[in-house]
Amino acid sequence: MAEILIWSLLPVVLALFVLPIAVRVYLFADGQQHRVRIDGSLFMGLCGLSIGWRRQDWQLQAVLMRWLVPWPTLRWPSGRKPEEPQPQPQPRTSAPLSHRRGYVFWRSVAGRIRLFSRPALRLLRSMLKCISLRKLHITGRLGLSDAAATGTLYGWLQALRAIPWRSVRVEVQPCFHGVGFHGTLELVLHLYAGRLLWNLAQALVAVAWRGLRNRLRRR
């Protein structure tokens, strides 16, 4: 029975590494009402999960064939707890940090930065190959506190519209007598989990190898 279960789950696991994960972000803003929904679906939208925020409540639903399943739905409030008064910090009576200790501290920080810099930059460059933009639609009205800043931002958005992007559509009008965004935003990304995990494993191996090499050099 266990072998049958393992062999039946093997194609599912392989599909998770080969097929992309579709991530859809939907934002609706109208004055003081805001709704946010993030869908993550597998197998080209066949099944997945959706998390949304509406009326100060979070809700979690299942996604089937790119449609939300109304039942079951998990809801929980997103209210913040009142902040407790923090005690006032007492003045320090200890001796100040010596120059020698400060030099050792900053030298260790610089060593760690050198250790993680190259693998981190390589991981960031590889992230561009793991994520692809499929859709970005922005529609509505946007206004800032300064009318000049609103006009400048509208000019930049008009410049973006001139770029022939098939997946990007920006239709935002300036609002000079109001502050805030009134409209909708829809973003669709494809995330390749297999490439992401492989690149992350390569970065971890590179960091471990550089750390081991530095220790061997010190000896």
C-alpha cells in the first residue's frame, strides 16, 4: 500500500518542479474600502489556495479551475493588539566600547559581507529566470497630496504606456482634488519552483564552501 501511494505521488511532485506556479494578485481600492486577494494555483490553474483581506478580516479558500470554492472558508480577524507601554531605557553605566573591540567587530561584519555578497548577487540574478510576468493591469484614478507631483507621476505612467508591452496595461487618470488610489490592480506571475530551489541550493553550497575555505586559510 505504501509503495502504491509513493508511486502515485511521484508524478505530482515532479509536476511541482517542472510546471510553473501561477501567482495572481488582485487589489481593489475605492476610498476607504480595500480588498486584496492572492491566489496560488498549481497545474496551470487546476487547484490551489487563495488568501484575501476584506473588511479587516483574512480569509483562506480553495481554488479549483481558477474559481474560488465557497466552502470551506477559514476566516480570522486581523486586528492589532494594543501596544503595551514600554519601560524607559535606563542610562548605561558600563564603560564605552574600546577601539580594539570596535575594530574586531567591524572586521567580522566585513568578512560576513564578503562571504555572502557573491552568492547573494548570483541568486538575485537567477531569480529573474525563475519568475516571469504574465499580466499587469492597472486601472483607476491616482492622486497625491501635491498637484505637481501628481502631474509628474502621471507623465511617467504615460511614458510607460508608450512601451509596447503585451502583458502590461496601465490606464490611470490623474486626480488633482483627492488623495489616494481608486481602481484595480491585477498581477499574474509564473513561479518555477524547481529552478528556484535549485538556485537556492547552489547559493547555500557556495556559502558553505566559501566559509570552509576561509577557515582552512586561517589555520
